[in-house]
Amino acid sequence: DTAVSQTPKYLVTQMGNDKSIKCEQNLGHDTMYWYKQDSKKFLKIMFSYNNKELIINETVPNRFSPKSPDKAHLNLHINSLELGDSAVYFCASSQEGGRINSPLHFGNGTRLTVT
Amino acid sequence: GNSVTQMEGPVTLSEEAFLTINCTYTATGYPSLFWYVQYPGEGLQLLLKATKADDKGSNKGFEATYRKETTSFHLEKGSVQVSDSAVYFCALRVGGGNKLTFGTGTQLKVEL
């Protein structure tokens, strides 16, 4: 019944590897996001997709590539992982269509540790 | 640009104490304001919001009033509980999209 679910919850990998984080929402929302939270809890948006189209792409290295096969899924693929990529990555969703935007619903996060 | 400034934590209180977490903002445009809460090991959850000046958002005993003249949205609770221990994020949104600008978060620890 989890509204926004991300896998895996923990990911430990070595520098230079390629990894993916998956996200799915069952809320029927049309917009999904990836946020990065650093060790000081600072949250920064990375990407946003609306109905499978990229609408927000902040200054993120092109080693990060989001993929949205449908509006219920937004996966994050990271190439050539670096130590500085270690963080907690949160997926979120919301409903943008209509007059009122719904609040963001967050997943429980994926803690990525690069060694 | 848009930015949110929160008081630094951690804030440590005894149970039943009064809580204030300060939040001020700068925005290009008329923002909506939010407080999100993050419990340990979980994602953020919306706690309360206010969309126009003088609006008061409230939920679970927490309150915050949108003060345009002081560009503030301070979070308050009259009597905190151990279960309120979490990280609290102030955030703003300008315009029709849902791109939020978050503050740096304030950790609250409530002890018996």
C-alpha cells in the first residue's frame, strides 16, 4: 500500500560503477521528482517529470540520467559513480494538473554509499 | 532567486515544552509556504501549509502563520512530545509548478 516506493533502500557500491534506483507511485499523480539529500540534510531537486516529459533539470552532472517509462515510474541511473554522489536520494510525486497542486508525497529514500 | 533560511539545530526540548522553529524566506513573486517533517528513516511528509498572507496553517498541534511583512513562517507547538522528534523543513513554492525550495532543516529532539 506504500504510495511512493523506491528500491533499493540501501546501496553500497564502489567508485566507477553504474547503478540504478527505481521509483514507483500508485497515487495516480502525473508528476514525479528526484531529490538529493546530503549529509547535512540539505535537500535539492534534481529532476522532475510530468506525464513522462522532463520539466525540471537542475544543474546535475550528465552522469545522472532519469528515465520515465510511464507516469507511475521514474528511475534514476547513475554512471561512473563518485564519492561525492554518496547521499540519500528521494523520489516524490504530486498532481500538477488542475487548479490546485497536491503536496509532494515522498518515498522513504535510498541511501547511496560510494566507497 | 528564492531561498529559505531556518534556525540551525539541533533543538533539544523537554516534553511539554513550547516549540518555535524560525523560518524566513526571500522569493521572486508571491510564494506558498510549507512545513515538512522527516521522521528517522522516512521521507518527508507535509505537515502544514499556507498560500497567502495572514493564513495560518495547522496540523497535529503545530501552527505557522504566513507573515508577509516580516517574510516569515515560524513553526510553533504549545506542548511537544517525544514522538515529535524529527527534522523539520520549511519550504516555499512560487508559481504554478511544484518545484519547492527547501530550507536546510532543523532537527528537533524531545526528551522525557
